[in-house]
Amino acid sequence: MNQARPVNIAVIADTHDRLPPGLIDSLRGADEIWHLGDVCDPSVLAEIEGCGAPVFVVRGNCDGQLAWPLTRRLERNGRSFLLIHIPPRSVPSGADAVLHGHTHVPRDEVVEGVRFLNPGCVTRPNRGAPPSTAWLRVSPSGEIEWSLHPLSAGR
């Protein structure tokens, strides 16, 4: 019998051509890295891929890489995740959680039974929020844990 294991995912968004000091080290140990758009320069994504974990990216409104999808649907331990840069105006069907960037403001909110999560912005936070990333943990039973991680001010 194949048993599920916890999945630890580092989630980032809105790098906008820059990787603050310490960001790459903070991603190490992740099973996967999800980038929610506005990478801008593809060399930034290449540096993130150097962490060794699989990287899943969606295209943001500042990205010119047409090969990057606008959305991704991923399933981990029985939970369905929609990755998108700009948060949808209506709640999408078939997703347990929507992960988005764009607003540069962290978010953990349930709307009509769907959890909306935003790790905040790595380089240009908004509305007084510090630069941040997040970790998503999906337990073998499908429990979703979300933790926000502020970055140091040296951006």
C-alpha cells in the first residue's frame, strides 16, 4: 500500500527581477516551490530552480514568457490547488484553495468554502506589509497548513 507523505511547498510571488539576500536559502528544504507570477526576468526563475526542488510557475501581468501558463491546477494529498497571479473575481469550482499574487499583500481568507492564499510580495510589499514568502504544508490526510514568513528589510 502506497502511503501519502506530507508535502512542504515554499510559495513566493512578485519577485519583479530581484531576489533579496537570504531568499534562496529560505527556500531550501522545500519539496516544491510555487511562484505565483511577476517573475519578470527568466534568469530569476533559473536561480530559484537552483534550489533543486521542482518549481511550478504561473505567468503574471508583468511576465513576457508566453510558455508559462496563466493558471495551474495541482493536486497534493487529495487537495486541489489553483495557482494564478491575479485573484479571480468569482470563486472557481473544483479548487480547495486558490493561491495568487498580484496584490503584494498577504492573504489567508475563506470565500464560499474556498481558501484564498497570497504569500505577499518578495520585493515590493504594499499597504504596510513586510516583504514575505509562505510555506504550505499538506498533510497525508489533506490538512492544509499555511505560514507566512516575513523577509528581512534588506531588499
